[in-house]
Amino acid sequence: MSKKKLLAATVASLALVGLAAALYSNNNTAADDVADDQVTAAQASPADPAAIARGAYVAIQGDCAACHSVPGGKPFAGGYGLQTPFGVVYSTNITPALNTGLGHWTERDFFRAVRHGKHKDGQLLYPAMPYNAYVRFNDDDMHDLWAYIRSLQPVEQPAKQNTLGFPYNIRLAMHGWNLLFFDNSTFQADPSQSEQWNRGRYLVDGAGHCASCHTPKNLLGGDTGRYLQGAEVAGSHAPEITGERYHGLGAWNAEQIQQYLKTGSNHQAVASGTMAEVVEFSTQYFTDQDLAAIAVYLLSLPGSQSARPKALAQATPVMRRGAAVYEYNCMACHNVAGEGIPGMVTAFADNPGIRAPSHSNLVTTVLSGSRAAITDANVTGAGMPSFDWKLSDADIAAVLTYVRNSWGNAAPEVQAVEVAKVRKYLGKPGNLQNSF
């Protein structure tokens, strides 16, 4: 064998060995060996009530019911369709039902699924189930979560078939995805930070799986390096939630962040859409200590460090038109200078969410209307009517450009053609009038 062929063979062998080692490390589930692998959920004796209560809180932190329940259906019985850029992934039944749920699963089977994305039968799960975040769950939380799951009322409901096209329906491809984007490591506290900061990071990166929505994704659906800096998700925009002041949460203090997560609103913002569901079913039930920890952690993140753009001049035609549309259609609720109504109506003035890089949420809200979160602390749940029937695409573009460039805000102009695309995507008819 020539030296060149020998060198090539050596390099290829080393590459294969390296790949094998990487795959082994990435697929290693030894951390789950702490779980029982003998007794199934159906066979197990009733769990300690204290463990069940703690597990219920862990399930709330992970918002498990939101994905594993269909509105109006049986809790945790699955069947909810998760919209992804690659198709629809349906959640599974996680009640301890013998035939269609987890009745035949052991605790270790459950640990492997939650923390490593592996089904009992060895099949790889899709990351619509955020195991790439749940891998941070510590053993105590996992034991308690299993105690809670097996305490649920069994519901026999078969899983729906996913509607993923080729090649995304090939589960073996998940080995490659995991190798690229799954960090198979447990949560490690940062000794240079406070206990509160570490608790906040544990909740944000683990149970809360905040990066699933708020971190931009690449073409393969993996997280990019722009951690929690805002992302487009199923036609809407999940805003930046770092301590960055212009687009993030840096203009809020910790108490205002806590209030938003607890009640669904604060002095400036009102949760709606997907975030309203998160607040309603998850964060409103967090302890005050956990909400404070989350706020401390998020505010510590530098974020995008965005440069403040120059606002459009009020005298430009689009701003004048927007001001007129605002006066006739928006001012009654959002007030003369965009002050809103604290706890009920979003304030536009100096609002990071209004001047976000993406205006998709604003366009969708104007066209479709919106409903605020309803919580134990704020039962009003005020709604905004749709304006698809009343305002033209040019009117909507103008008024959004106006609020995004007034009262301390500055952001790029919204174009009528962009509104038209969203109107078509939502299936909304054209307005009944030529203008406002």
C-alpha cells in the first residue's frame, strides 16, 4: 500500500472512530440508570402524596398539559398538533393507560424519553418534545414528575399519526440532528453566580424550555447562537427576553417581569396568543421565589445589544396617515400618547415588543384580534377586536409604522405588501372600505 493510501486509510479510520465516539457520547443514557427499571406504572404502588404534589409542580413548570392535552379533551391524553416548519407532530398519551399510554413503562423508560428523546421501543423522538431542554432536569425532579404522571387517571386514546414529509419522517435521521444540536449534559450550577441566579437558569433552560420559542432556529430546526434573542415561530414572533434594553427586557425591573409572568400583564405589556397560554397554564402557578429567580437570570443576559435606529419623522406621509388611523381606531383604548391601560390594554409608548425587529405579531393582531391572558390575579382577560374588515393593508401598515416610531419607539416601516401576505396566510378577506 502506498503512503498516500495508507495515510487516507488512517485518516478515514480515525474519522470513523471519532464519529463512533461522538455518537456513543451523544446517545449515552447512563444518567437515567438512577431510575427504577423493573416496575411499570400499572404495577407500581401508589406514590407518596408529597412526591405527587412536587411532581405536579414540575409538570406545571414544563407546561406538560399544554402540549399533551387537546382543548376540551382529556388531560394528558395527547393528540395536540404541534405546528413545525416540517409538518405537524402530534403529542402522545402520557397517562398510565395500559394500551395507549405509559402503563407498561418503567420509571427508566420515562426518564429516557423526557431527558434523552428515546421512546420505550428505542425509537427516537422529534424535538417538538423538548428533550434537548428537559435533559437539564435533575434526578429529584424526574422522580417526582414520574410519581405525578403515574397518579393520573388512565385514558385510553391512541396517538395520531404525524404528518411529516420526506425526509423528515425518517426517525433515524434524528441521530444526525442530535449529534449536531443535542447537548447531552445535565445542569451544572455556576459557582460564580448566586443560588437564585442558578435556579433561574435551571428553570429557563430546563423545565421552562424558553429557548424553544425565543431562540432563533436554523434551517434544520436547531438553536442558533442568538440565545433568547427573539425568533419567528409558526407565523408569530417570540420576542427577545434578555436584559437588552431596546428589544429585550432590560427596561423592566425584576418585579415587573414577575408581575407579567404571574398575572399576564404589567405596567406596559399584556400577554396574548401563545404567551397567554404559557401564563395561564404554567407561569401563574410558579412560586414567587421561582419567578424572582427567572427575572434575575434573564436580566443578567447581555442579549443582542441592538443599536437604536432613528425614528421616522412625524411629518412623513406614512406617519401622518398612521396618526389619523390611530386617532379614529386605536386611541379610545390605547390612549392619546400610547399609554394604554395598565393590566388591561397594551401600552405602546417605549415598548420593546412594539419596536421588535419583526412586526408579524402586530399585523396578525390587527387582522385577527386578540385575547389577553386570564389568570387568578387578573380575571378580566380583555380582548381586542379584529380590524381586517375595516382597515386596508395600507391603513394597517401606516398605523403600525406610526406606533413603532412614536413615543420613544423607532423601527423600520411596515409595508402594505407585507400586510397583504399575512392577510392571505390567515385567510382574511379584504376590507369593506377603501380606507379608515
